[in-house]
Amino acid sequence: MSSVVWRNIPTVLTLDELLDKAFTKAKKAGNLVVDKDRVYRTRKQMTRMIQSAGDALSSTLLDWVHRWPSLDQMSLFDIAMVEASVGCDDYRQSLGACQWAAIKCQEIASQNAKKLRRMVNIPPMHDTRREAYGRISSIMGRIGKNLDFLREARDTLRTLPMIDQADSCIVVAGAPNVGKSALIAAMSSGKPDIAAYPFTTRQLHVGHFLNRRLRYQLVDTPGLLDRPMEERNPIEMQAIAALEHVGDLCLFLMDPSEAGGTPMEAQQNLLKEVAGLLPQTPLIVIDGKGDLLTQIDQDEWSAVVEMEVALESNPDGPIPEIRNPDSGHLVISSTSPAGIARLRHEIVTRIGEQYDDDPLSLPDNWHRRDE
Ligand SMILES: Nc1nc2c(ncn2[C@@H]2O[C@H](COP(=O)(O)OP(=O)(O)OP(=O)(O)O)[C@@H](O)[C@H]2O)c(=O)[nH]1
Ligand SMILES: [Mg+2]
């Protein structure tokens, strides 16, 4: 199941814009008709106008329905995001309304075009065209609110994070201000995308790095996994449940310097809570802001920073590792930077352990000719 590319969802016009566009197109189509016989010409013109208006509306509406991602084909994570930001029921209902109106417009167009076929007088032909336009406008009027909903929803949905289900996903958790976003930036090749969770005003970073042509995504969790359970609403819980499905690994970032403002005891409690919230997801706990930690030997630290710099020009060089003597956790610093290469290596190894099946190996009991 591939991820929804929210940025690609098409714009939805307002009701007036949509009708204007369709009727202008219909008028042009009518004007193109040439026939010396007035009766024939009028009949053809009216038929063209009705059909062209019906076609224009129904094709635009159906195009939206097809290009807007269907909830049935979305990952649990994307569904949770839609539910939290715009509501799944309204989303489904609005797209359903567009589909319904598309069919209705076509029906009206063919009914009135059929009527015209039997007509011999000019005035009723104009009446039939007018009647068709009236009925089409009234059908469209009934979905005006749905169009407004979709237009507004698009603005919200475009800011949501995108997680590709085909790639490994690392969920970065930790107390506020511990350096989660800085870590994602330091680990990513290229600039992380800025997105938004529907339940927080804080910016969310989605970064990625490559290892042996495999892509690893790093997802930030501001305002999601950094607060006590009782402050969370059901929508946030749903998003957390979805993270459980997309996350191959949870990286829990501690800030033993407490420079971020959260005491270690509270961070320990949060760690327990996150482990409980994502019970199926393997967890790596690391200590951040290593450059501020007094318990780290300064000479050792300088050596690690130097080796990390050397890796930039020689990626196959030795990967330095430094641990906090108090906690035993890997130590990193996003600002120095240090320990970043080791952490990438650790992530790749831990995720690799979960999928250690050789993709080229045959299933058990598979018949082989050479046996
Ligand atoms: N000294 C030092 N400061 C850091 C490091 N990483 C982050 N910071 C600082 O810590 C502060 C918070 O960093 P962020 O990356 O925004 O932290 P966050 O966890 O994403 O914060 P929220 O999204 O608000 O929960 C910023 O002022 C950073 O400059 C580090 O490795 N060393
Ligand atoms: Mg952040």
C-alpha cells in the first residue's frame, strides 16, 4: 500500500466557478454548430449545449473522485490523519456526493437530449435546454457544501506528513525540546520535509536517509508522544495506534543534560509510557545533546567528533561510538555532530534483524529440480 501524496490532490472549484466553466464551454460548443436549416440547427445547438454542460461537469467531478485518495486504499496511518484533520465521514460523504452529482448530470443531459429529438418547433427546444440547465444547477447546488468541504480539506491535508509504507519507518519520540527535530535534520540526507500533525501547532519534520539503496524514513512526534496519557484525546490515541503499525522502530531520545527543561525522572516515566503505547515496536534509547554532558570524557568526545568529520570524506572509514558511562546508552549530538553515523548503523542493523530472511531464498518444502 503506497502512501498518499497529499500535495498532489487536485484543487476543487467553487460551485459558481464550476457551473460557469461548464456553461461557458457549452455555449462555445453550441456556437460551433452550422446548419442552413433553422430547426435542425437549433435542435443540434441545444443538444450540444446540454450534453457538453453535462459532460463537462461529470468529467470534472469524476476526475476529482478518482484523484482524491480513497479511504479504502489508505494506510491506517493516513486514515488516522484524515480522521483527525477533517473527519473520515465527511471526507467519504463529500467524494460520494461528487460521484452522485456526476451521474445525475449525465442522466439529465441524456433525458433532455432525447426529448429534443422529437421536437419540431423552436421555442420548446430552448425551453428544454433551459430546463436541463435548471435541473443540472439544482443538482449541483445540492453538493455546494461538499465542494466547500473538499476545498478546505485540501488546504489541511496538504500539510500532513507523508509516510511511505514501502520504506522502513523510524518513529522519533522523547520529551519536548530534547532535540528530536534537530536529530532528524542531522540524520537526513537533504532537508527534512516540514509537515503538521492535525492535533498540534508545532512543526513536524519527516526526514530520510539511504543505506545500500534502502530508504529509511524518520518521523517526528511533536505533541504526540511527549505528554502524559491523561492529556491525550481519542484522536491522538488513534494516531498513536497508527504509528504502531507504520513504525519499524522507535527511537527514544533522552536529554540527560536537562537543557530542554524536562527532568530525567519525567523523561524516564515518559519512556515507560511510550514503550507501553507502542508494545510491538522495537525501541532504541539514546542520549542526546552529548556536547553538553559533563559525564563524558572530553578527549574521547573530541576524538569522536573528529572521526565523524572524517567520515564525510571517507564514508567507509571507522564509525565512532560513544556511550554514556551512567546509562550505557549511545550518545549523540546533532549540533557537533557526533554519534550520528553510529546511530544510523544501529538503526539499519536493528531493522535488518527483523527482516533477516533472504529475499531470494525459497519457501520451505519448495520443489527444486536439483534435489
Ligand atoms: N547543545 C545541543 N543543543 C541541541 C542539540 N539538539 C538540539 N539542541 C537544541 O535543543 C533545542 C530543541 O531542539 P528541537 O530539535 O527543536 O527539539 P524537539 O525535541 O524537536 O522539540 P519539540 O518539537 O518542541 O518537542 C533547540 O534549541 C536546539 O538547538 C544538541 O545535540 N546539542
Ligand atoms: Mg520538534
